[in-house]
Amino acid sequence: MNASLTSPMGRILPRRSRNAIEDALADTRVVLITGARQCGKSTLVNQVTRARDAEWRSLDRAATRQAALFDPTSFVEADDLLVIDEVQRAPELLLSIKERVDADPRPGQYLLTGSAQVLGLRSVPDALPGRMETIELWPLSQGEIDETPDGFIDAVFTQGSDFRCPSELRRDDYIERIVRGGFPEAVAREGKRRESFFDNYISDIINRDVIQLSEIERGAQMRALVRMLAARSGGLLVPGSLANALGLPQTTVARYLGLLEEVFLIKRIPAWSRNLSARATSTPKVALVDSGVAANLLGQDAKSLRHPESPLGGLLESFVTMELSRQLSWSRTRAEMHHYRTKDKVEVDIVLEDRRGRVIALDVKASATVRSDDFRGIDHLAARLGGDLVVGVVLYTGTETLAFGEKKIAVPISAIWRASP
């Protein structure tokens, strides 16, 4: 079943990626939409192609998949736009598509979707360089759910310390959003029904995508690894530590981590240094792509996350990280996301650097109050960046935007999806 793009109130929710898809079809021969299962790819493609002459073929259907594998050349023949859903199930088709579009360079011939990173599959050594545009689709952003601008990245790079965005949301509101996540089906459900969706989602990801695509045999260990990664949301990703805890070779864990990235369950946040300090670590962080999935894996609901000993801090950091990751896919500012941490454990949760070398440093706090000490990591980075630091921001669960000195502000987390670009 395709994930619905309707809100709990019955409205069709707009997707920020729709314009990018339509623009790509206008000047590119092949367009590939990648993203996690159930994030709404198929439904969005239906909307994009509604006014077009398009033929649809889904490789989730066994008979269709067999036809594609038996005769890929004939399978990709079409007079109009051909939509191939879940193309990673028959990656051999990409070579046949390449042959077709090399002979006929018209734009808008193929619209593909995939819930695994197709170009990372080892069976496709030469896919479609220069002929295909890839657009990543994530679970719904908070701005897509609320129908708000989702313009924080553009706004903060433009306005710097002058950025302001008040909020009426409180800590409990953010907790509710964490456990809801962004999958359309989860947004439309509550309580046990939402938990059931998350349980089935993880089971499908492991059984249908990871095990079938990669022919791994240790499904139980893979499930244990996923739970362990949820518990380490917002923390450093150290394969050796995970391997010791699971009793598996480090090479096996490294392979499993790569597979979980390919099916869009986790995201690595690379370390950032720009050679500013020899003491900066090179270890990446890890975040689950959806906070609702992560909370459910840990058995956490809104009530339990209110307890002081709950894993709220890590889940909130991952929630913010993934909201910003979504936004980077459509913001006008072309920036990359990293984290910064020294061997002395001085850290900045998120570092956004644009192509001009300008930096936004962000720390995430689950508290409704902010102190000067909360800028310790940002101060450390500012001393090394000089004029390249646009502003240091502590994102917190309070309601006001507050100044804490030169190039330092505290901002409500909801500014991420409420700020206008």
C-alpha cells in the first residue's frame, strides 16, 4: 500500500520536493526519487504524473519483476513517460534505460523510485552518469505536516544574529512530535495503532529489503543492531564498540551499517574539522532517519519521555538533525551538515557550512532555559573560525529568541519549520 499524503484532518499535504521533480522532468532524461519505504514516493509520483501520459510499472509485484528480469530491454520500451516503482529490485533495468536514452536524448522519459540507494548497489557499476537526476524524499517534515515555511536554513544564513522566531510550543509539544515522527501512516495514527505501524515497518525493512537485497543470514543480529543504534541516537558511531556488544566481527557490523544506510533507516553525520584543531575527532555520528521509529524501538512514548532519566536528549538531537537534513534538500543555501567534537569532548551538535565557507554552529538542548555555559562548544569553535562563523545557535524548548552576546542566540526549536526563508 502506498503511504498516504493526507493529513489527519483529511487535507492533501504538499511536498517540498514536488517542484524539483517537475523541473527535473522538464530537462533531464531520467529522474530517480529515492527515500525510505512508506515516506510517500509512490503517492507523490501519482500526483506529479496525474496530468501526464504515463505508464506505471511496480517491481513490488512478483509477475512484473519477473518480466523485467527476463527481458529488461523490452520492459523499458515506452512511447510516453515510464514510471518504474522500486527499481532497486531489478537494477539490471538501468543499463537498458541507459541504452534507450543514449539513442534518444529527450527529457522526461523515465521516472524511477527506489527505497534503496540504487547507485550504491554493487551490481550496477555504470548506471546513468550525466543522464539522471536523483531527488531524495524523506518522511514528512514538521513544516509539511503543519503547512509552514520550513525556511530556517536560508533565514539564519541570511539574517545571522538578527534572526528571530518566537514560539508557543513547549517541551511536551516537542516530545509528541518526536514519538509521532514523519511517516504519513504514523502521522495519521495514534497510540497502539502507531506502534503497530512502526513494528511492522522495521520488520519489513529488515526482511524485505536488507535480507532479500543482500542475502544476509543474521536477521536477529541485524534487529539487535537497529535497536542499539536507536539507543545511541545523536551519539558517535563506533563500529568496533557495536561489534563487541553484538559479538560480531567488526567487518560484519560495518557491512550491516552500510546496508541500513542504503535502505534509508540511518544517516551518518560526518565529523567536521577544516584542520582547525589536531584534536578534532574524525568519528561520525549516527541518527535514525525517523524519530518515531527510534522512540518505538526503545519502547518510549510521550509519557515515558517526560521522565528525567529518559533518552530524550539523544532523540531530540536526532529529530532536529533529520529536520535540518530534510530542509537541506530544498533550501536555496547549498550547505553540508557535520558535527564537531574534540578529543577533550568539546562538541557542537550540528555544523552547517555553505560553499563560501560560512558556518552556522548549532547545539540542541532539551531544556526550556538556556545558560551561557550552553554555548561552550560554540565559543570554542567561534574562536577558531573568526569571521567565517555567521552565528552560533542553541536550539531549545523555550518560547523566545534570546541574545547571548556577539553572534550567539538561543532559538526555539520550532523555528526550523516556522521560519520563512
